[in-house]
Amino acid sequence: MESVSAVFAGTAQALFGAALLIWTGARALHRAPVAHGVSPVASTALTTLFGVVFLGLGVWCFTLV
């Protein structure tokens, strides 16, 4: 039963992390702001960091299966 929860959590976190990285990359490629009212460098760096963290957590959840 715990493996089903780990797969669900891993999938949700990995999809969110990947989508966040793709969205950030697309915004940076078009030189569009990632977040309004914030430094472009800081918002891109933090969004990339959180995307990698969520993707890593998703992969870590898959190792628990």
C-alpha cells in the first residue's frame, strides 16, 4: 500500500518540477519575466532551484517503491 502512495507522490512532484523547469526555460528563452516585480536573475534562479528540488523529490519517491 505504501508503494502506491510513493508512486503517486513521486509522479506529482516530478511532473510539477519538470513543468516548472520547462516553463522557466521558455520564459528565460523569450526574455520574458518569470515573476513580476522581482529581479529577473533572482526569480529565474529561485524558480530553477525549486524545479530541481521538486524533480529530485519525485525521483527520490520512486526509489522508495
